[in-house]
Amino acid sequence: MPGAITFRPLTRTDFPMLARWLADDRVHRWWFQDHTDAAVEKDFGPQIDGTEPGEDLVVEIDGRAVGLLQRSRIRDLPEDVAALEPIVGPVPATAWCLDYLIGAETDRGRGLGPRMVTAAVDDTFSRYPEATEILVPVVAANRASWRTLKKAGFVIVASGDIPPDNPVDDPRHHVLRRIRTGTI
């Protein structure tokens, strides 16, 4: 799937598209959240309004929306710090995290995931010079996701239990890490 990958802020006009993506069985399996209009507003509206930390970005290829990227500084999310530190030890103040999804079934299985994650890492390190690393916890059962991260240069640095988003999942997570070149 050739084309330039870019990111733009999620807007409320994207909510119907995002709701469709979240309703897709393969997305919903791992992004286990309600996809009603009210739920999408509740979950994504605060980032748009700037009242919660982090960024929700639409991933585009040549101007066509293909996915969602969430990006934040981990220290801005105390619950994430609390979940990660028993597994990886102290989380540096310079660590960021990512989460992502590919929206349409027709865009999956074509190498987009690793390209999208690589572009997200490059963009994060470019936009946030203080960022020294990116940590991503992934449910161990979500093999496709942690393999995507590995293809994008991440390594598994620890495994441990974190409460899963989907109650059918075992709490076992792999924590993957990508370090900015020239640091640590």
C-alpha cells in the first residue's frame, strides 16, 4: 500500500467514521469500547477540547483516512504509570506511549501497521525532542499488534499483568520499547 502517511487531529466530524471503525469486529476485539455516538463523544471529545492529555490523530495515506493514532506522554497518565512501573520499573518522565488501529478490513494485512507505527515514532521524536523512548503495553494474546511493533523496531522489554480492556483477555501484557537513536 504505497503513499505518504500523515497525521491530522481527530475532529468531531470524524466521529461517525471512528464509530464505524470501533464497531468493526476485529477492531472491537482489541479496542473494547462502546461505539455509540454518546460514547465516542465521551471518550474522544475531551482530547479534542484539550481538557485531557494526549492526542487523537487520524492516520491518512495520500489524504484518505485509514486509522487512528493515540499518543501521549506517559507521565500525564498516572494510571498508566501505575500499571507499567511494577512491570518495567520507574517510567522515565521522557517516555511516551502510542496506541493505534487500522480502520477498514481492506487496509489490514497489507503492511500498513508497521509503516504507520514507524511513521508515528518518527513523528513523535521529531515533534517532541524531549521524548527519549516510547513504551507500548500490548495484551500478549494480541500477537498481530506486538508483531507490528517489533517490525517497527520495538523490542519486548518486559511481560506482566495489567488489567485488560476486554474482560475475555488474560491480563498478561508484553511491554515493548523503542528508544530514540542516540539516547540511553
